[in-house]
Amino acid sequence: MKFQKINKYQIIDIIGKGSMGVVYKCIDTVLNRYVALKTMNIQLMGDENLKNRFYREAKILAELNHPNIVQVYELKEYENLCYIVMEYVEGESLKHVIESKKPLSTISKLEIVRQIASGVSYAHSKGVIHRNLKPANIIIREDGVTKILDFGVAKLKTSSITSKGSVLGTIAYMAPEQLKGEQIDERVDIFAIGVIMYEMFSYKKPFNATGITEVMYKIVNKMPDYIPRANKDINYIIFKSLAKNPEERYKSAEQLMEAVEELIKKQNIKKEKIKNKMDFSITTQIKKVQKEIEKMKELRNEIEEHLLNAKQLLKQEKLKKAIEEAKAVLELDNANQDAEAIIEKANRLLVLKQEEEKMKAKWVKERLTEANHHFNSGNLIKACEISESILKIDPSNHDARVIKSICIKKIKEFLKRIE
């Protein structure tokens, strides 16, 4: 790098190099802003035609004031070095976007095409044909704004610098009439936009070949394959733009832009319908979920109620009813551990209670036999005491009541007699 600073522009980095010269990223030390500074190769400074073309690019760009075209700030010479100071565009080249197959929505891709067509349409309205539109000359800023660069081979409608028979530009993006050296007009830029659009939607070149000659032959004689991943409206715009006969293409970049805008509207309507459908579906699902949540709440409340009843009945030793309530819980929640624990405990207590009842029945039977023996032996007091002990354990025992009653009656009769 020969220079570290050119006039008031401090060189920071090299943005790109070409046959014509170098483009630097600089900082304007007076206005404190980044700029792109394009220099002309010193070895080419003696070529008047190239020098005129370099100056012509600056003059063309200086006359173009459009949000999708890079802006020129200054054209000067410094120590026999010609340079153009332009707006510095921070972003990603469309070439990189395509080569990296960056995932962009259909609407995003169409919006990039719309902005390219808008900038080109404006240039055409000012009498400027770009002639070298390609992804490498298009930058996408982070905010989505698209900028067209490099008007180095641009042609003015009134210019006589390039004549019939000359070929300038990048082969893969040239229209058939441009390759054949015929008289050209604005429709060569429309063809180039068609090529760019094809690459954006297919991620491959429409006229791909191993050599330049074959590429040129395909551009002039062959149509590319239909793009399956793009819908018919997108394919229509692309193939109309790529028509071999300029008369069959869009009549102007503005017409192409309008077609793209119409397609964007259709896509937005479609997107809105899908969004509404999704919103409706999501709303429906939310309502369903809310209903399920309500059901779950009701179910949980019902489970808690049965569980509380089961616990209270267990404390009251109403074991069978406690088991019933716990089973009602398991019908609603078959894995409820609290309900299972209650049933297990209640069943264990029932078994103990049955054993207890058996033992009590045996004891009562034995004591009744003893009471009858004392009664029959005339030991009425002892028989009465035993009957009383039986009734404390089994208040409803009939035999014990009868023995007790007879014993009391006989004792009373005896006491009357001895009085």
C-alpha cells in the first residue's frame, strides 16, 4: 500500500481489488465518517479511454441520488492518482448471500429484487444503463436496504464512448444482444436482473457451463431450467426478464419493479392468511388447553375431597367407607400413592379387627359357659359378675343379659325371704 492517507482520508483497509484499481475503506478525518475510496490503477493512468471511463463513473454516480444507489461524495486527483470518494456501505454482498445459501424468505428475496429494480429504474430515468449488474455489485445492509455499486462500465444513452460491436461487463450476466455486440438499451439491465433473480431462487447460475464460450452460447441460444422451488409467478417474472428477444422482456425496469411489487403484495396477503389461520389454530389450541386445565382443576379438587374424606373416615375407624373413598380417588388417579396407602392401612386394620372379633367371640363364649356353670351351681353373685363383664365387652349379648337378669331377680327374692 503506497499511501496511508489520501488528502483528508485515512486508509483503514482494502475492500476490494480489480483491474481498474483498488477500493479502500477510509475515514474522513474532517467529517469523521467512513467512506469508500476508489482509486484508479496508476499503470492505467496514461490510458485516456480508461481514465475517461473512471471519471465518467464518478460523474454518473454524482448525478444519481437514490436510496438504492451508492452515493458519490467527491472526485479528485492526488499525486497523479485519480480517486472517487463514495458512501461506505456496511453489509453483505448479494454474491455471498447466494453462495452461502443464506436462508431468506421469499418476500425478503423479492424485496431485494424490488430495490434493485427501483435503483435501476431511477438510473434509466436519468439516461444511465448500468451494463454490469451482478450479485458482487450489490450490497445488502443489515437494515435490509439494498445498494447498487460499480457503475464503471455504465453507458449514457447519449454517450458515444462505447460503440456498436464492443462488449463490456461480466459475461454470465450479459444479455444476448450485449454479447453479440449489437445496439443495446435499458433492457440489458432487465436481463441481468433476471439472471440475479434466478440465482437467488435456485442457488445456481441459469447459464452454467465449464467455459466462457459455452456460457455465451447458452445465453444466446438456450433457456435455463424451470425453478421447482419457486412458484409460477416468480418463474414468470424471471423467464420474462430472460427472454432472448428484448421485445419480449419487460419494457422497463419500472414495469419489472411493479410486477415484483404486485407479487410481494400477493405473498403478504398469503402470509397474512397463513398467519390468521395459525393465530386461529393457536387460539383454538389455547382454549382447548384452558378447558383441559379447568378439567384438571376440577379433577384435582374432586380427588382432594375424596382423599380428605378417606383420611377422616380412617381416623374414625370407619374402615370400609374409608376404603370406598380411597378407591374413588384411584378411579380418578390410578397412581395416587396417598389413596393406596389409606387402602393398605384400612385393610390391615380390618384384618386386625376381624382377629379381635374372633378373640372376643371366643372369650364371650367361654365366659358364658362359666356364667352358666355358676348359675347352675347356685352361685348367683358370681354368675351375675361374669355376665356383667361380658356385657361390658359385648353390650348387645342376649345370653349375658338373660343370665344377669335372672340372677338379680333370684338374689332379690332371696333377700326378701331372709328379711
